Amino acid sequence: GQNIDQPTEMTATEGAIVQINCTYQTSGFNGLFWYQQHAGEAPTFLSYNVLDGLEEKGRFSSFLSRSKGYSYLLLKELQMKDSASYLCALLTGGGNKLTFGTGTQLKVEL
Amino acid sequence: EPEVTQTPSHQVTQMGQEVILRCVPISNHLYFYWYRQILGQKVEFLVSFYNNEISEKSEIFDDQFSVERPDGSNFTLKIRSTKLEDSAMYFCASTLVTVANYGYTFGSGTRLTVV
């Protein structure tokens, strides 16, 4: 099976940088996703990492270390609209099933 | 941008009743999925569907659940006899081939409330 750990909540200030960590244990790793989910809405895709290293996409970056079972999502120049839950999800096995973590609720304050 | 469409957005049903949740995946996508999210909990995989058959299902997807692609555009999830614990947000998703690189395109969800 898979085990995914994320902090439950984080608070950060508008304009700042925040790093949301995800640690995992799994077999048959085929990739790690980050999704953003606003309350009452569907998750939306942010990033995908399958190789070690940093993937940058605008204000959002995601890092993966497969040997450590560790990923983080970095959000720069925080905006109020970034207040949401951030979900770490694993792709494992030969299919297309994602296993989601419980998510990190980020609150951006003035 | 292409969308996955789900109807209804909210459904209230009595315990023991059958419900059908509907999804229209993106038109050229080949793989279809249902996930659910109980309020305050994580998103959970239910089932994946390809080439008119189930390719994978979770322990949640028991005999009370079924999926169907009745025509070339719709993808449905049926719950035969709803239970209180089936109350959740149900998300449909689709992919062209692999979920790698671009992830799923999720629909906006159907909130099912069983009373």
C-alpha cells in the first residue's frame, strides 16, 4: 500500500513564500502530483514530478527526491486566492490510479 | 479549454434509493474515473474504466456500485441502494491515455446527500 503524510494546516502572509512538504512510502512509484483544491470545488492539477529535482511553473515549483520519499510544493509571491487545500498524490502500479494525501490547508493572511 | 461536465451538481436522496450520477468526459479521452471525497476527508479512488470495461476498482466499489458508458459521450455511476455513509462529493475525471504529465481533468463534482 501507500502512505502519504502532509501537514494538516499552514498559515502564511501575502507576498511571502511557503513550502508545503509531503513524505511518502510506496512501492512501484510512477510519479507524484500536486493538486490545489478550493473549498467545495474539484482538485486542479498543479504539477507532476517523476524524476528527482525541481520543476518550476510560474509562482509554483515542485521538488522530488525519490530516495528520500519526499516532495515539496513551493509557492512564491503568495496571494489571497492561494488560500486552499494542497493535495499530494501518488501514481503507482501500472494503471492510472492516484492515491491522495489528506491535504494541507493553507491560509494566506494580510 | 475542454471540460468534464457532471450532473446534477447536488442530489439529495433517501437511504435505500438508487441514484445515478452523470458525467460527460472530454470528447477524445479514452480513460474515465470516479473518485469521491467525504466532507473533510481525502479524495479516494473508486473505479477506472477503459474500452467499455472496468480496469481497476477499489475496496469501496462494492456490489452496490456500477459504472456504465451507455453511449459515446456519457459515463455514469450508479449506487443501487444508498447508505448514509455514501454522502460525499463524487468527482468524475478523464484522461486521453496516461495520467502522467498532465494529471486528471476533474469535473466540478456532484454533492450527494443521503438522508
